[in-house]
Amino acid sequence: MGFKNDNVLKCEKSMKTKLVFGFVMLLVMAGTVVVCALNAKRKIANERSLEDWYNYFYDGEAFYEPRQVAYIDVKDEIFSFAGTDDNSELYDAAFDENGYVYVLKLNGKQEKEINDSVAATGSAHIRGVTSEFRNTDARQFLLEDLQEAYPDEGITAENMDDISGYLQLNVKDITLLGVMAESEGWYALVLIAAFVAALFLIPFNIIRLNKVKKLSPEMISLLDAEMSEAGASWMPTLKAYATENFVVGVGSGIVPCRYEDILMLYKQIQRYNGIKTNETVKVLKRDGSVVDIVDIAINSLQRIKEGDVNSELEYLGNRLTEKNPNVFLGYNAQVFMDLRKRAKNGEFAQVNNFDEPNLSGMS
């Protein structure tokens, strides 16, 4: 047996739609990984020497397609001309077998391994993924070194690419995952976006829909009847009902709370890095449990009008006070801990020592 109330049905439909969209995002993630892997596999199969890639793309005006798998064979030690002090990122000059100089981007450990290989065997086979050599400082250092080494060649910033190439080889082990990470950057953005969407949409909406499934047919019938009565108030921004006997949260799954079971009603603001991200309206019940009856997403279209939220919260507080005059409105840490302790001890105490409800925490 399900609900017949239109507002409940709309919220249920919204939750189901978001859940389906979450699973669609999972499919997008899977498809993105497959496409990325196939593209990386193609690039590995199409591996060429760095000189071949340079000649293939360079005709004076040709557009360069970066992130290709390439290699270079060297017989002389490579040397760095720019980099960080801790050698975590170095720019090295490498001469291939034909005497052409190319730029390698690597770290100190990789540089040592290459030079050790040259010293031991007389050569080194270096693999990696290409990109354009665009680091301004590194280009200036290389230009100065080339001008010093070849003073008669007339090397300038304008013609340096003709000598050193405008490619750099980002040295790395060539594996499927490695090439995917290095050469398929835009896929990562799709993966991250899809993952975040799926992470939030799937579990949250499964939990919300399960709240409905846990209700007995008798409770569903009772709530349906009360929400359809003339005296029931629907709060569209909060997505909650105030009926004759219940506060019913609807937007985050069906959460019914009898007025007499509520010891405290308060709003909690959640922040991330100091930025308000979410608000929930919570109740402390006579059994000591804390229940979220309303989840207000800051980026929700229904949440744009701050005044609507506050006015509905004030109305909900007033309605609850009419039904349960001893309820405590707003959050007070000492009162909360005291009430919860007494509730956990089975006292189910009434709040009867306040001159008037505390509305300060509800705004």
C-alpha cells in the first residue's frame, strides 16, 4: 500500500528520478573508463620515436596533437637545465642517435636511472608521453644553454623550436593506466563529475525511499488521511506537513513525528570550509533519538528564498507549541544533553521549566 497524497507522490517521484540519474552516472563512468582505455591502448600501439612525432607534426603550420606515446634512444648522458630544488621535476636535454636535442620532463630518480644505464650499457631507451614544451622559464634556460653551446648558429627564441623541437617527453613507464592518467585528462573531469553525482544521488535517495518502505500500511493510511484533512498545512519550501497529530517530513523520505513525542525542535547548519552547504531541521524525541525531519539543500531551487524557509520554520514552531506547549524550540547544548540523558534513562520528562519557547535557534 502506498501514499495517495499528491505532494508525497511528487517527492517520491523526485527521489526515484534522482536515483535513476545516479545509476545513469554510474553507466557514464563505466563508459568513460572504456573509451579512455581504448584510446590509451590505441596510443600505445601507435608508439613512435620522438623524432618521428616531431617530423610527423612539424611542417611549419601544422597543429600538434599532444599526449602521444613516444620513445627516444640516447647514447650520451642527459643533463638538466631547469627544475626544482628537490629534483622532483626536472627538464633535461637529451640527444638522440642522430644528434638532435630533445626535452625530457622527469624527476631526479629517473634521470639517475637513465644515466646509470648509459654508463653501464652505452645506451638508454626512454619512453613516455609527449606534450608541448611551454614552460617559459625552462625555455629561457634552454635557449641560453643552446646559444652558449652553438654561438655560430644564430639561435633565438623564435627559431629555437627548429633546433630543439617544441615537444617534450614526459618520462614514465608505459602502462595502460599510466597512459590513461597522463594523456586522457578530460576524461578525468567526466569521471569525477559522474562519481560525485552518483555518490550523492544513489545512497541518499535509497535511504529516503527505504523510509517509506519501513512504514506499516496502517501508518501510511493514517498519515494519508491526516495530510488530506482541511486543517493540515503543507509547507512547500520545507516539504513538510503539520497535521492534526503529526509533523511529517516529506522531502527526505516520509518522517512522521507525533507532537507529544517531540522534546526539542531545532535547525542545524552544516558547513564545508566555512561555507554553508546544508541545513536540517531535527527533533529530539522522547526515546532519546534524534531525527531529521527536513533536509534543506542550499543549492536547491526551493531553497533560494530565505524568507520562505524562515517563515515556514516559524509557523512550524508555533504549530508545534500549540500542540505541545512544553517543547523546546531552538538549540541549547545544555538543555539538549540534559533532555537526551533523561530520555535515554526512560524518564520521558516534559520540558516545563521555561517561561516561553525559545525561538532564537530557528532563524
